[in-house]
Amino acid sequence: MSDETVTLTVNRTGESHEFLVLHGTEGPGTIDISKLYGKTGLFTYDQGFVSTASCNSSITYIDGDEGILRYRGYPIEQLAAKCAYTEVAYLLMYGDLPNSEQHDKFVTDMHRYAMINESLTNFFKGFRYDSHPMAMMVGVMGSLSAFYHDSLDINNPEHREFSAQRMIAKVPTIAAAAYKRNNGEPFVYPRNEYEYCGNFLRMMFSTPCCDFKLDPVAERALNVLFILHADHEQNASTSTVRLAASSGANPFTCISAGIASLWGPAHGGANEAVLDMLHEIGDVKNIPAYIERAKDKDDPFRLMGFGHRVYKNYDPRAKIIREVADEVLERYVGEDTPLFDLARELERIALEDDYFVERKLYPNVDFYSGIIYRALEFPKNMFTPLFAIARTSGWVSHWMEMMDDPSNRIGRPRQLYDGEAERSHVAMQYRK
């Protein structure tokens, strides 16, 4: 425990109060204001929680100024280059990379849990054929709590582990089924001879009328993208999962809440917005005009995929994903290849422009991910479900960490009330 303190003086009363400064392994210190209201009668105001630590966590570390992202201490660059997604999911859940025996067991568990209850096929049929896949995923994930009454005791560590593994294993099956529902194709069941990412690609793109051939380039690209998206500290969706979990809600509904939060265009839908922007720009010759529009605060146009709320340096995930994009586009030369050329030229011009350099508006992970997904023939409405598949391992890891914390308490943010002061009821005939 640190003995460092800060002193807060309430100028109105002249009273001073000391508060402890807590220090983690890395990163800035954190002022413990849990007793602020009791000592001063005041709350803090921090809209969007940009300066507030809502929990302590040992899962992910980010240094936005230096462009650092680590899972459990491992640099993201090493994990993306050397690991399978299932290794990273294990790392997030249990704290260490698995040895071969641990990994084999974990993969076996993923295979065991990958199928969904057959009655859920009727649930999917209840959705309109053109329903957004995220709408189906929110509903189906939440409904899983109706199937696993034997393991819903959140105070039982084994139940928590079963639930976490089930969600990681089933979310690709759910996402692929949503895609098949959109396309009127029969659902494809998972097969144990495929790895996690390959199994998902097979469930997405195979049909009964032809054999499925897994392309290792596509599998590798998806593996890297899933690792890059597996966790990102206390973002909107992860904080949503934690807030829902703080009430004691079952894990399936907590992850469903995370999926719903991820659906927002400012979060998981950002790579869709990048693709829309590139289509709007249309041609390399139009880039200078759009760059000028982006600088005009009165113009609604914005350069999507540039800048990040956390990173004030180059997003480390963007460097990795750019290399993946080169490999994928070299293999899959299709109608969207000009978009990749447009994206690279837009990146080059923006990074040489003083306006963007001074504001540290570097490309983020969303800038290239949508182009990669399009090259792999994923429709745009599947971009966010792909994000949800990857992020589920992070969500369940935070949920398990929170459930293991004896100091866990229900979330209850405060507010700055600016509505009407007390007033008296007026009979209807006298109201203006």
C-alpha cells in the first residue's frame, strides 16, 4: 500500500482532506476517492469516465502515449506473430500462456462446447431474414442462460469457468448462424478437426453442395485480427459487462449486454464507417479535398479510422494489421482492391499533414480491418459480429476477474443533477 497522498482543500469551508494515491505495476497513479463524499459531501464529475479508474485489473495494460498494448504482460506484437487465438484466450482467462497439454485440453473444451442447442435454430428462424446479425447475437447469447441451469451459480468457480468456456466456444457458431439466416442458407455445424478460426470460416462459407477448402492465408488473417481485438482494457463494452455483472446477473446476459454496447458505431462499428468513408472519397485524386474538409470543424465530414481516445501515438495494432492487409490483398485481388490503394494513399497524405501530425491523429486498428474483411468476402453487416467473437474472450476474462474480487460491489455512478428544483403540484385546469 502506498503512503503517498494528495490533499484536497474545499475553499468554501477551508477544510483539507487527504486521499491515498494507489500505484499499479505500470501506468499513472490513481487517487482513491472512495471516501470523498463522506469527507466532503462532494462528488467528482468526469463525463465519459476519461479520468476515472472504475476497477483494478491485471489483464491488459495500455500506454497510449507510447503506443503500448500488452495482454498479461506480453506485447501484442509478439502474441499476434507467434500465437493461435485459443492461446491468447487462455492467457486472458487464466493469466499465463498455456503449455501444450493445457492448450490441447482448452481446444478440446472449445470443441465440446462449440455446438448450440438444436432448439436455438427455431429461435433464429423467428428473426426476419434481413435482421442485423448483431440483433440476433444479442438475443441468442442472452437466451443461453435458459439452457444451462446446471452452471449458473456465479459464486461457484467451476460454474464460472464452464460458462466462460461455453461463451468463447459458441459465439462463432452463433455469428455464423446469423449470417446463414441472412442468406437463407442451411446452418453449418462445427467440426472438431478445424481450429477455432478455421472452424468459423467453414461455418460461414461452406454449403452442402460443395466441399469446403480452408485457405491458410484467410485463417491466419482472421487469427491475427481476433488476437488484436481480444481485449482493450476498460472500453465501453467491457465496462458494460462489468457494470451488468456487478448486480449479480448471469454471465450470458452480461456478455449479451457487452455485444449490445459493441454494436454502436463509435465502438465496434467503426470499421464499417471507414469503409463508407473510402467509398465516399472514391478516388485518390479526391483525397486533398476531403483532407481539407476534415480540417473544417463546420464540415460534418470526418476522417474515420484516424486517432483514438486512448492512443496518442501510432496504434500498435494498426502496424500489425497493415502487414496482414498486404498479405490478404496480394492473395485476394477483387473489386475492393482499389479501396486498399486509396486507404494507403490517404494514410500517407494524412501523416505528412501538419494538422494531423500535431494532433497525433494516426491510423487506428479500424482503418484497415474493414478492407481485410471485405477482401475475405465478409459482408459489411458482419464486421461487428467478427469483433464480438474476438472480444468475447476479453469480456469473460474481465467477468471472471470481477467475480473473484471479494471487494466487488454493485456499480452506482453518481450524477450532477441540473433539473428543476422542488416545486408544487398544480391542478390540470390551472396549468399553462
